[in-house]
Amino acid sequence: MSHTRERSPSHPAPELLGHGLRLRHWDPDSDADAAAWLRGRSDPEFRRWNTPLKTVTDLEGARASLRAGARSVAEGASAAFRITDAASGTTLGHIGVNEIDHVVRVARIGYWVLPEARGHRVAARALTLVARWAFADLGLHRLELGHALGHHASCRIAERCGFPYEGTLRGAMFEAGRQDAFRDVHLHARLATDPEVGAR
């Protein structure tokens, strides 16, 4: 069972609680949050499958990245959550609803999990919580989830959570560590009218 908490005045999205997780807001002024963001974004597995426009290499860069994310959240273009263990409060990873189009009612979901939290269905549980909130509270009709071809773990998470594979987007994202070469992307999506599968 899950429920939402009250919204923070500085954050348009509520904290989300359920499936043993609490999805909280990232705080750019928190040393602990900045350190967790740096670890996640500099992790070799993250870099294998993602090529951000700006690489985060130190704590100051992590804070700048979090501040940029907070501006996007304040503008209503995204919603970003720090995935934490509901009991201990330990940070486990990140999940975001990005590129929110309030007219067409579509957005893209992205997530990553810290190395020590992998293998515990953290991403699947967080994805279930966030999808439910995005459909119910944001009124979105379609949520898309894309991952680099060959990222089988992300593919399994999407399928488990009711995001079926829809096709391959050719050359739709950067190659690992490069911005002059491209690779294909598996596109998954779920509609508000699709049944909720839940984190399995």
C-alpha cells in the first residue's frame, strides 16, 4: 500500500511512500545529497549506459547539477525524487519524470540505483510509485521510458512494471562517454489506461 505526503512549499511534487521506499526531494544545499548524487552520476555502470551533457566529477559539480534540476522542477518541466529506504532513510538512487509536456500529457522517466542497492528491485518499486503519481496527480496520459540497446536490466524493469517494448529508436542517444557518436534506444511506454502491474 502506498500514499503521498503533503507537498513542500518549494517543491510542487509530494514525497511518495510505498513498497518499502520513501521518494524524497533532492536538496542541493545538503552535503549528503550532493555526495550521493556524485556517487550515482560517476558510477561506471551509470556512465556505461548514460552520457549526460555535463559530466559530474566533484561535489561542486554535483550541487550545480542538483540546482539545475531544482529549477526544472520549479518550472514544472520535471519532477525529481531521491529514492530512500522507508525505514532507514538511506539513499538508494534517483528517479525522475522528465520533459513533461502538459499539453500532450506525456513525459519521460529515467532512474538510476546506487551499486549497493542493486538487486533489490529498487528501481521497479520506485517506478511503480512514480507512475501511479504521474497518472493520478499530474494527469499524464503517456509515460515513456527509453534505454540504450543492450541494457537488459532496464528492459526487464520496464516490462515488469507494465511498460511494454514499443520499438527501437535509431541513433537516439549518445554512445557511452561520447557526444559525437550515437546508439540505438529501446522505447517502452505505458498509458494511463493500461492496468497497473506493480513492482514484481
